[in-house]
Amino acid sequence: MPGGALTEELDELREARTPGQKREELGDAMFALANLARQLDIDAEGALRSTSRGFAGVFQLMEEIVKERGIDLRQIGIEEKLKLWEEAKSWRD
């Protein structure tokens, strides 16, 4: 089944300890992911661009929500940011 190499590389990334090891293992995982896309006949760059556009759209909605509510994203914790993210995603769906 496609993806075995990716699983192995992600495991190695989780085990990496130094910044250099993490950088190398992340590169290996990205390479394995690109190879998986090739095996699945998916344009990896196109998939990434599509996901990036979706992320940007949700983030823009989140910015509108916080602006409307007078919230400073720099002043709230991760839990509240995640709640706002989920709210923005639900508006988009």
C-alpha cells in the first residue's frame, strides 16, 4: 500500500531530537509525501496550493470575526484561537 515510506519517515521525525535531525527528517518526510502523491497520480503542488487557498480563506474569516468582536489575536491563548478557527471553518462550510 502506498504511504509506507511516509509512515516510516514520520516516525523518524517524531524521534528526532536535535534541530538538525528534525530538519533532515522533515525533508525526508516531505520527499516521501511528494512520492506518495506521484504514486496516487496527484499533483502535489496543486494539492498544496488548494489547501493553502483554503487555509487563507478560513484565516480571513477568522480575522473578520476577531475584528468584529474587538479581539486582539496576540492577546488570547491557543485554546481560544482554536475555537475561533473552528467557528470560521463552520462559516465557510
